[in-house]
Amino acid sequence: MRSIRRTLLAISLGLAATAFAAAAPLEVKLDAAKTGAPINPHIYGQFIEHLGRCIYGGIWAEMLEDRKFYFPITANYAPYKSLTDSAYPVVGASPWQIIGDPSAVTMVKENAFVGTHSPRVAAGAGLRQRDLGLVAGKAYVGYLWARPAGGKAEIEVALIWGSAAGDRATKRFTFTGGEFAKQAFKFTAQRGGENAGALELRVLSGDVLIGPPSLMPADHVRGMRRDTLALLKQLNGTVYRWPGGNFASGYDWRDGIGDRDRRPPRKNPAWTGVEHNDFGTDEFIAFCREVGTEPMIAANTGFGDAYSAAQWVEYCNRGADTIGGGWRAKNGHAAPYGVKYWCVGNEMFGPWQLGFMQMAHYTLKHNLFAEAMWQVDPSLKLTAVGDLETINKNHDPDQAKSGKGCTQIMLEQCLDHMSILSEHFYSGRVPWTKDGRVDLLSHVGLLKNAIRKKADGHRKLQASLSNLQGRLMPITMDEWNYWHREYAYGELGCIYELSDGLGTAAGLHEYFRQSDLIQMAHYAQTVNVIGAIKTSKTTAEMETTGLVLQLYRAHFGEKPLVLEKDFAPYDVAAALTKDGRTLTVGVVNPTAEEIEITLAPTGLALAARGTRYHITGPNDRAHNTPGQPRVVDLKRTDNIATNAPLRVPALSNALFVLPLK
């Protein structure tokens, strides 16, 4: 039976079963005297952007779409404009359905609560939002702002979980006076489902202006989803980059501070849908503190200006005696946040970027931003935009004539205005085999090869620049990942299979080999959007890539050992823990056969027993789904003998934790 299973597995991978027949154990020579630069913990960074369901629908607990009524409510109820055939379509028109006579609902600009307009609803009519995810027995909390057009109005709020008359919980509110007032409610759903719920607001008497309603699970944590937070804490990322990404180049940070309900809704400047501005600077800092990570903020060098970036630094890092610090204190946060890491822009070398300009102009802008931000806080660590390869022949004739990539120009013109330089890369699902499947071995190597190409390019370039005087400018890979379709979890929400997890592990190994140069990396984009965690409307789950990041962050060492050879098609990395008391060895086995490795240590005395962690699944296409049992999981085996070959299961990423004597 064992040989049959191996044969079937090999066939499922498109590999000949005999290609990886039992072989002698791999010998891994380890020398305690041959070490690389310490691995910076910021290699385990993460990136979140206001895109798709990363924040809204992933991290943030608000269940209502367009709660501030950015889109006008009309009789034509057709809210979804893209990804309409998926489980998570993108809202491109009002998701609020009119109850009753359509003429009883009008959009009013005068005295609007927030934004351009507020809905005015006459007695006998109402508004409904459908397709809400509910869990049976779970409590939900919310509130409603309303202002009677006359002296008094009565509104019934209902949470609905079915089509029968009794499948709802209701509460009536009376609003009086001439100003908007806020009233809260709490309901418990009796039945659940991913799209089973609806919220209704019915005006029983009087005409009324409706302000922003809200609905969240009662167990939310300061507005964040408890289930998502639990997985993020397991992921244990060391630094989080926010708010973008392309989004940053059109974002006004002032829109995201103050009373959350009074913050204006905007069209997402870079992507689809609405930016609610419910998750702004204060929420990001609260998020970072909740998950125990370091914040990193990307300033807007697209449509933004240097004064605004400097004032954002002031808001985060200066006292209440400054303009920005005074705003922060007024918003309930007296002590400065002390945000150390900042990005000066995002991908400004690309014509897809809002505010794109020629490099000769952008270098001037970068330096202005850096000087203004450092003037507010000289201790900031500033990341500059870089890209080794991009030369905009069609959009930047001077750059094309020079033949220089963005990275070279930035190093030549902005060296004294940066602390670290950014690079980004994404790899797709290529190449394909003739039968339409992924070539697994090639796919697993994509991230590793891309990282090595970036590192080799930097070493060659930087060595050639006289102004560097022989030193290395460190780089941050502040966006990196696989990126491929189909988008099962909304915009850019692709599934990550076991093959992607194995490739992520090989990518981490390459970061460890480049530890003198690559000081920071941000897996993009953490939740849903090409994310290590995926959420439905009611549950959350760790992807294969997330399990790998969790494993290495928890158990891999910080002092890398230099290995003498390449073990292709396998990938091996080793490191000592910071205290030097434990050896850790990571192995990626993308083949259909279990392999064995023997360790040949010099200057290291292994204890008799150790622990193996490994991640695997039934085949290379295996993946996890929120709300369903895990198909790919992390397993632990204790008390393994170190004087015998170490076994690495087929299609697995294994990490051995071996105490030293």
C-alpha cells in the first residue's frame, strides 16, 4: 500500500515515480565557525493595504458595506460590479435596498451627517442590507445615527436570519429634537450562514435623516475581528507596513483620524470600492499593539506633499504642544506613538502609481520629504523607493537615455536621505507542464530565485557606485509573495496551496543566506489579498504560506550557518538560536518521496534528542478553507534521535530543533 500511495502521489505531481527512488541520505556539513550576518527579525514582517478584503472584511469587524452612504441609494438595487461570480463580489453601487416605495427614499446634501449626502427616509419605508454572515447563538452589537426631519421619528431596527416571520430580532427607537442622535442595539442570531443575514432599518413614523449605522460581532476587539487577530498573533509578524501599497499614493491621512463616524467616505484611490476611513492611524497603532508588532507607515509621495508627511510624523511622534500631536491628544491618545519606521512613498518609478513623475523630478521630491520628516523626528528610519530593473522607456526619456534603473538613480541622488532601500517582487504560477499543471519543482523555486536575483543585482550595482565607498545599503523586500488566480476571496484573494507554502519556505531560506544585505521583508498582504490568512464572513483560517511563516518565526535561529553546497531539488538552511544553545535546520522537500539527511557538525555537539516540526498535505494542490477541517497543517514530533538520519516526509517543509550539549 505504501508504494502504491507513493506512485499515485508522484503521478499527481506530474513526476515519474522512479525519479526520486530511495537514495542515500543527504549529508549536511555544519561548521560553527562559518556563520553569516545575524538574521534580522524584521525579515518576518507583514504588509496590509486598503485593498479588497485585507482590512475591511478581514481585519476590521464592521459587517456593513458602505455604512456612510458614499453611493446614492436608488430603486435600482444592483450593488455588485466586479467579481460578481465569486463568493465575495466587489461593491460598486449602493448595497442598501429600499423597503417600500422607492420615492420615499431620497439623498439629501443639506445637513448630511458625513460625506456628500445622507438618505432621507419617509414613514412607511426603510433600508435593508443583505448577505450578512451570521453565526447561530452569536451576539451582535451596533448603533444607528438618525435625525428627525420634524420633531420626532420612530425607527425599528431588525437583525434577520431567515425568511419566516419569526426569524428576526427587533428593537424600536424614538428620535427627537433637531440634531443627529446615536442609539445602540444588541441582538443574538438564532441561525447562521455566510449570507444568511440582513439588517433592516424601518421608519415607522416621521421623516428622518439616517446617519451611519454599524453592526459588529459583540466579541470584537476594539473594532477588530477576534478570529483574525487570533491567527495574526500565531503568525507573530515583527513589523507591519501600512496603508499601502498603491493606496498610499492617494491617501490623505487626515481623513482617517477623529470621530470614526464623522470621517468622510472616499472612493478607494488605487483599487475598487469605497474607503470608509474607519481604520486610520489610531486604529493601525491599536492593531499593532494588539498583535505585538512594530508599526511602519508609508507616506504619500504621489498626490501628497512633504508638509503633510511631516505633519503625519508629528501626529504620531510629537507632543501635544505641536499641531499634529495636539490632534492626537484631542483624539484620546496623549502619549506619542513613537513610530520609528516610515516609507517615503511606494513604487513611484511606475506609471501605474498616482502622482508618477520622471525620476529626475522624483529624487528631488524624495529628498524634500525625507528632510521634512527628519526635521520633525531625526530618529526615523526611512525606506526609499527602489527597483533594480525598471527603466521607463515610454514615460521617462531621460531615464531611458541613462539606462539606469530606479534603484541606481536613488542611490546616486538620494543616498544621504534614506536608511534602507525598498525592492518589490511577485511570482506567478509558472511554468506549466504540457498537461496544464504546475511544474512543481520550478514553482517552488520561484521566490528563492527572485530573491537571489535581487540580492545579486544589488551586490553588483552597489559595488560599482563610488559614492557608497564600499559599504552596503541594506534593502527591505517590503512586498514579496506568490500572486496568481483564481480570486476566491475577493479582489486579489487567491488561494495558496501546499506548493506555495513550500516555495515560501525556500524563499525564507534565501533571505537567511542574504542576511547581511536584506534586513527587512514584508509578506504581502497578510489577510485575504494574496494573504497568509483567509477569512470568510464568519471564520478565519491559516493558509499554507501562513503556516510556514508561523513555523520559522517561532523556531528558526538567528545566526545562520553557511552551507557548502546546493541540495537541489531540495532546499536546506541552518542557523543557531540567539543564545547559541540550539541548532535549527530547515528542509524543503518538494518531491514525491521521503528523504533522509545526516548532519556532519564541526564545533557543534548535538544532544541525543530533538524535535521535528513539519508541514505537509495529501498533494501539492492541497489547501485550507475557512470553516472546514485543515487539509494542510503543522505537526510536531518530539524525541527524535540525532545520531540517526533525520527524516523529511514527501511534499513537506520540515524544521528540526536540535539542542546542543
